[in-house]
Amino acid sequence: MGRKKIRRKKKNGFKKFWKLGFEELNTQHFDINPDGELVVREGNFQYNIYDIVKKYGTSTEIVFPTIIESRVRDLIDTFNAYIKILSYRGRFYYHYAMKANQNKEFVLPVIAEGANLDVSSANELFVVKQMIEQDKFNAKIRVTCNGPKTERYISLIEELRNRGLIVIPIIENHDELERLKKFKGEVGIRVNMDIKIDAHFDKKYNRFGFLEEDLLKIGKVRNLSTLHYHISSQIEKIDGFLKPIKRALGIYHKLKEKNPALDTLNIGSGAGIPFEKSKKLYSLKNLVNQIIKTAKNESDRLQLKHPNLIVEWGRYVVAPAQITIFKILTEKAIVNRTDKKWYVIDGSFINDLADTWGIHQRWHIIPVNYMNDKKLNKVWLAGSSCDSDDKYTASGSYIVLPHLSDTDDLYIAVLDTGAYQDSLASHHCLLSSPMKLIATNGEIKIARKRETPEEIGRLFGW
Ligand SMILES: *Cc1c(COP(=O)(O)O)cnc(C)c1O
């Protein structure tokens, strides 16, 4: 009895040490088995990640569609619950920002849970067209169209609208306004608000949408249903959501004088992911509660009918649904540093986790095996391309991993890699992209194999 207790305490100690099992960190599905290996649960199914990568090799990405489904469901349910609790009179629409991840394995589960879509280019809308042609859509699905509208993009919007899809172009400049003058469906208009919040993507000079004063000069816009803004991604404080809502409702109020059919406020995105696991972000409930409360109080103050609300959260839904696994190939000394070592991975940060060097993204990185090891090294990770920027140092800090001398093969998992990394991926040094596996209903399916040398060569004309 006594011994058992001690063992359990130790095991939970490691689980806590690697920050697994915490809902607020999106690691509630992750655990360590008695052999010190990473397992991921889906209901009562369980995936042993170590066994999977021994079978399929690395580098490998594993997608968990049920995580996507439960996040979409939770998001929609939470908004609808607070709309009811707070007696908000508008409706809620969730639009998945497809640019966060356009892979079929991500988009289909999102739609299955009742999400609408937000596309950012003609080619994303073309994927929507293909789904319509396969008769995959409930005709009620709504699609908002952001991004610069090329002629090809606008003709596709018109074509899909003529086929009965509710497709809502978001007008971002005078040329688009002119071109869409005769568009028969509802349209939205995007405002570039003069407001600053504390977030990486909130640039000093934003180029998306109309300046406030220009927007208010436009007057009447045919079939205008929606005022749209998108301030930033990964907003860290709730106030970064609330300030823009108040300001936008002021603009909405003025726009409505000449556009009485205006009935929807699209607040874009901003919902963040606690990638680093060191600082907690807001909870979904608290965020949604305050969004609805603010929209309600401000609308009441302006004597406005409560607008319908749209959010276009992308990364919030998909980031936690994928992990990326690498093998440690070797260790190396770091010149002039004895406190840390390089661990070289069989993949590339530059190629496959591009936000690492693009925006200095911090990641939650854990071992896949030897998770119960007590002796740990402080390490920096080096990618397999020959580029000196292909590295992960946790912004000049370090991560800890087991000693290589104590292990046969050491694998690591990077968590929360489901947003943006795939579409930004590249082939520096002609390295192959990771294999993509889908974990669903207790089984592993191959979605995309690792590229062969022939396939990679073909991409470059060989
Ligand atoms: C990128 C983008 C989003 C999604 O942002 P996330 O941070 O992934 O949630 C939503 N709306 C617009 C207009 C965007 O450009």
C-alpha cells in the first residue's frame, strides 16, 4: 500500500512537471504512462505516441480531430449560453478562419460541429466551391470573404452567390466598393480602427480596411449587413477585446443612420492559446461573458438594437489539435557555453514550425519517452537545415530534456502546432515535410506520407 502511494505521487509529479493534464493549458488529454511515455486520450481511447513514432518514424505530425470538434462545440455553446444568461437579443455566428489551417482533416470536423467559414483568398473560396460541388454543405452555411479581392476572387464570390450560397464579401477599399456595387447578396465593410492594444500583430501601421473617417463619409452601401474589424491575433488581455467592441459599436451606430439594414458586428479574431504554458490566459467563459456584456451595455447606452455577433477565431480552435514529433539525432557543445547543449532534431523549425523564427513563437516542448527521468539537461534545439536561424532557444532561455546518454532513442513533441505552421511550411535544404497522421476513433490513419527525394525534386523542376 505504502509503496503504491509513493509511486503514484511521483508519477503525478512528472505529469505536473511537464504541465500535462491542465484544461487551462489545453493539455487535459495528455498523460504519462507507467513506462514514462506520452499518451493522448480521446474519450476512453488512448494513443501511445512513442509506439506511433517507432512505427511511422519522424518527423511526424499527429492531428486529433476530436479536439477540434470539442473546441468548436464548446465555443458555440458558450456564446449561446451567455447570450441567454445575459438576455442579449442578437444571434451568434461562429466563422472558422480557414487560413489558420486549410487541411481537409481540420476543416471537415470544424464544419461538422456547425461552424460557418471565413476565407482569405480566392483559392480558399475555391476549396469551398469544391465542397459545394461534392454536395457537402448544408445550404445555410455562411461564408465571409476577407483579403484583397482580385477579379477572380470576386467572380467566384458572384458565382457561388448565384448558386445559393450565403457568401458575404467584406469590402476593404474604394475599388472593391465600386466593383461590388451591384452585388445582389449582403455585404460587410471593414474598418481599420484607430485603436491600439497590446499584441504582436497590432502593428503601428495597419493596412486593412477603411479608416474610420473615410468609412463614415461613404454613406449608404447597398445591402450592407455587417461591420467588420480584425485588430490582432493572440490578444493577451480581455481588455484588448472589449475596447475595440465599444469603439466599433460607436461606428456601427453612425453607419446605421444611412444603412438601416446593418444588423451584425463581426469582431474578427484575437482569441489566444497559452503556447508557453507559463502564463495563464483568460478562460473561454470569462472572455465570452465579458464580450457579450460589453456588447449589450454599449448597445443599450447607444439605444441600438443588439447586433448579431460574429467571431472568426482560427488558431483558438485548431492550434491544440496537432502535435509535431521529432527525434533527437545527436548532441553538440555550444561554443562558449557550458551550462547548455545543442540537441539536433531530425526536422526543421524554419521549414515546419515557421513561426519560431517568423514571430519568435514560444512552444510547449516535452519528451515523448523517458518522461520519468530525473536527470535533465538544459538544451537548445537545432534544426536539420544548414541555416543558423534554424533553432529554438525559447527566446534565449532554454528547455529541459533527458540526458541522451541515458536513452536509446529520444523523441520530443512540440504541442499546439495546429495553426498556421502547415501553410507557412517550406523546403529549405530540400528537407521533406513531416508525415501527417490522423488519430481518430482509437486508430491511426496516414493523411500524407513524408515526401520521397523524387517528389521533393519534382517540386523544383527535377
Ligand atoms: C487571421 C485572421 C483571423 C484568424 O485569426 P486567429 O488568430 O487565427 O484566430 C480572423 N479574421 C481575419 C480577418 C484574419 O485576417
